[in-house]
Amino acid sequence: MESTGITVMEHLLIHQKENPLATGNFTRLLSELIFSAKIISREVKKAGLVDILGLTGKVNVQGEEVRKLDDYANRILIYRMQHAGVLCAMASEENADIIEVPDNLPKGDYLLIFDPLDGSSNIDVNVNIGTIFSIRKRTSDRAFVTLEDFLQKGTTQVAAGYFLYGPSTMLIYTTGNGVDGFTLDPSVGEFLLSHPSIKIPEVGKVYSVNESYRAYWDDKVKAVVDYFKSPENERGKPYTSRYIGSLVADFHRNLLYGGIFMYPADKKDPAKPHGKLRLLCEAAPLAFVVEQAGGAATDGFQRIMDIKPEALHQRVPLFIGSKRDVEKATEIMSG
Ligand code: AHM
Ligand code: MG
């Protein structure tokens, strides 16, 4: 792999000419986001050493337990990004409502949507987790931001990506001009370009789904998963099964090696018929990344990027990864 020694900020400046976003405010936003992620990464690395494991005893807006590190990551991101001077509001997976930048702080036109610590059920067992982010611009020019500013299709994202806290900490992101990956060199505290112009293989070798929910799937979903397991599929042999249960980690592996990640709708919880993953803070940003890498993402019927959200925490079924694999899954689902 090409090793360039270019830092993420140098990379942004080098590409400034072809990327009109890479001017003052966007660069400022990204640099503050990177600094926040370095702090989160530092705390994640210490998770097994300090008394930070366990539950806070609170539940988030989705009714799920919030672990201490989720809470920490959420607070760091909100505090630092509020002070960046380039945002007008944020939305986090952990907060029921939008988070406005207070009037006493300088504001800009950008909106930031994030999942502060995705895959957090894996924290206690030292498995990869991550921060997913989506950057947008507000749609209105009112004095205040409303929910409506956030309910935009994925196609309006100006940038999206994720930080992966694994054996190395990585940043993968797109501004709509391909996807680049950077690895944190802890000795100098910089993200260095390690994976320029990532392209996902057109057909993968891996399928990723939580198969324990099979009894709750409808026949179409069962047919999709059976296709990837069948020796008679277009590949002529079964795909390999890999499922970590940490979306960023499952997505990242499939992005580099090729494959499809699926979190379909299921009937296990009648209150949640639309799968588990959230459109705005999980599905849409990863859909932007995968499409920019040559892959695809649908809800089984339509492109994720084209779905107009109706609620901040809307959930959506997700089929994401190698283009031909996602097309096949969508064909079976819609057939
Ligand atoms: P989280 O944001 O609360 O961590 O939940 C999302 C996670 C994803 O990382 C992962 O893909 C999924 O939940 C796993 O769910 P399940 O245990 O139902 O397979
Ligand atoms: Mg999540």
C-alpha cells in the first residue's frame, strides 16, 4: 500500500483547489472533529484500565442503556463542536432533540449529525467501535434552526465518514470526491494518509447479518440471506459469514475486502418494524461513503441516499456494501 506520510490536514489543503469545501469553515469543522476523535480514542484505549466500564444507569432516547464511554464521547463532541464556531446545531444518537449552539457562541451554517460511539455493547470486550458523522448545511435562513433543517435526504451531505477505534485508530471520509482513509500515528498524534482512493470490490466474499433473528424475518429477507449462502449463487460458492455486531467495524471490513452488510426489518419488536439502524446518523453517512467507493446502499427497495427522513431518529432497514451484492439483495427484496 502506498505510504505517503501526508497528514489529513495536508491532504485537505492539497485538494483544496478541487474541493471548494476545503476552505476556512469546513477545514475548521473537520479539524475540531478530528481533535475530538483523538480524545475519544485516547479514552477508548484506556477503557480496560480505569473505572469507566459498566453502565451509567441511564437509558437513551431509543430506550437503550447508555454506557459510560458513549456518554463521554457524546459530551466531548457536543462541547468541542459547539465551540468550533462553524456549526449552528447538532444531532446525536444519544439526544432526543436537536442540540443548538448557544447564542453566546459564534455560529456557522453547518449541521453535524453523529453517533458518538457506535457498537458500544462491544466496549467491555475490547472489540472495535467507532464514531460516525454526517455534515450538512442548514436549509433555512431563519434566525434559529429547526428540526426541518435536519430532515434532509442523504444526497445533501457535504461530507461523511467515521472514526474506527481498533488496533489502530482510523478516519475514513468523503466530501463527494472519492473516499480516503487515514491512520492515527499515536507517536506524533497525526492521522496519516494510509488508504488513498478506497474502492470497494464490485462483488464481495462476505455477508454480514445477525442470523439469530431469522425467525423474525419475512420470506424475502430469508431469500436474500439464502442467496449469499448458496453454492448456486452468481459467485458459484457460498459467501463467508462475518458479523461483529459493531456497524463501523463490520462496514469497514466489507469496504476494504468487499461484501454486504445487512440489517433488515424484523418482527421481533412490533414497535420497531424498520430495522434497528438510524437513517440520519448511521445509514446515510455510510451510504455516502460506500457510494463514493463504488458500492451501494438501499433499504431493500430504494437508495438510502434518496430517503427523505420524517423524524430525527428514524430507523431504516440497511443493505450496504459491494455494488453487485447490494443490487442482488435489492432485486430479491423488491421482486
Ligand atoms: P448502537 O449504536 O447502540 O451501538 O447500536 C447499533 C449497533 C451496530 O453497531 C450494530 O451493527 C448493531 O447495533 C448490532 O445489533 P444486533 O446486536 O441486533 O445484531
Ligand atoms: Mg450506532
